[in-house]
Amino acid sequence: MSGWDDPETPLYYESFCRRHSRYTQANAALIVHAHIAPGMRVLDLAAGTGRTAEAALGLLGDHGRIVCVEPSGPMRAEGARRISDARIAWRATLLDAMGSDAGKPFDRILCGAAIWQLEPLDATIRTLSGLLRRGGALCFNIPALYLLEPDDPGGGDDPLLLDLPAALATNAGAACDAALRQGGPPLGRDAIGSWLRAAGLRAHAWTFRLRLTQEAYAAWLKIPVVAGRLLADLAPGERARRIDAALGSVDRASWKWERWRGWTAWKG
């Protein structure tokens, strides 16, 4: 079994999130730009272990609600275990998310660090637009490198963090970080903007950047859905050992600036 359904994925994903702030920072920026208010009905799509929903809970008040949709059984189970809050309901599919509230629109739809996996993305955006109330918003983010936009160099001997994937690569193409993006053909800001407009959404684009260290990058690569692209046919534990061994051959003090792009798309 591979990908997000690997039963060991939540273990490595949560280990990464506890030790490193990449997704914490990404979720914080997403929530600021989502303009969440008390009492809202929120859909968190590709909710993972609930860390985006967790970041939003403090703004919803007692009467707000979040429906977390996560297709991966292991990730969904870990999210339900981690967060015990009556305001959150977990579902496996969008159809399940509507449930007894079929036809009731959402005030906000969030998708933290995942929307590029929901191919075809133009169709996904149209579907999500149909689930929003008028005045509601779809808010999502994407690492700029997945849009084929280069990151800015940071510090150390490996200021773009290229050496570790190169050391692990089984072929030249795997050394490109953008190749780790889950999903279909390359995305671009222009394409995303056109899909949002076609879905009847008025988009506000935003950006932020974070400091991604070599240590954090190595921990992220250990997540099975990521490591499988570099170290196929190995069990997660063996992949992690290979990554740790490769980490010893690069400058562990290196870091880079990782830029993220985000969109808040309003339904008129």
C-alpha cells in the first residue's frame, strides 16, 4: 500500500508536524486570509489529520461547525483521534459531507496544502463553487515551486536544498523538487485564476514565505506519500533510514526560503 492510504503515513506526517512548523505556518496564513467569523459553516477539504481545521476552531465560536472531508482512512482516523471537539464532523467524501444538510451551502471552504491533488482541478473548483453560499469564499494555498516558480536561496552550503533529493534520487528527474508534487500536469497562476473566474469566483491572490531547514525537509521526505517518489519499493522504515543516511552527507545547517501562493476566491 502506498500514498495517503499507507497506514504509516499519519505517524510520519504527525511526527513532522510536531517537530517542524511548515504546515503550522501555512495554515496560519490560510486562516488569516479566509476571514473566518463566529458561527460559520466551514468545509475543510483534504483535511488530513485536522490541522487546518484546528487552526480555524478558535475563530468559529460555540456555534460554528467544520466538516472535515478526508478520503484517506488512516489520516481521517488520526484526525478524529487527535481532535475531540463536537464542532467537527469527519467524512470520507464530499457526498458524505452534505449528509442530512444536503443543499445547505458553506460559508467557507478551506483546502490547506492539498488542492493540486484534486485533479482535474478546474472541475474541482466548479464543484466547490457550487457548495458555497453567496458571499462565501474558497481559500487554498500551494507551494510556489509546484507552480514551477523557483524558491529564493537561503543560507548554508546548500541554500536551495537540492543536495538531499539528489543524493536519494534513482534517476535525474527525481532530483527536481517539483517532481514530488502530487497530481497531474504542471499548474500555473494564470490557469488557476482562469478556473476561478469560470466558476463565478472573484479571486484575491496572496503570498507568504517561510524558512525551510534541511532538517525539516528531511523529515518531510520521510512521509510515505513523498518518499515513495524517491525510494520506491522500500518500506517506510527503510526509506527513513536511507534519508537519515543521506542527511549525513549534506550540510544540515542549510535552509531556503519557501514561497507559498494562496487564493481567497469570493462567490458573488
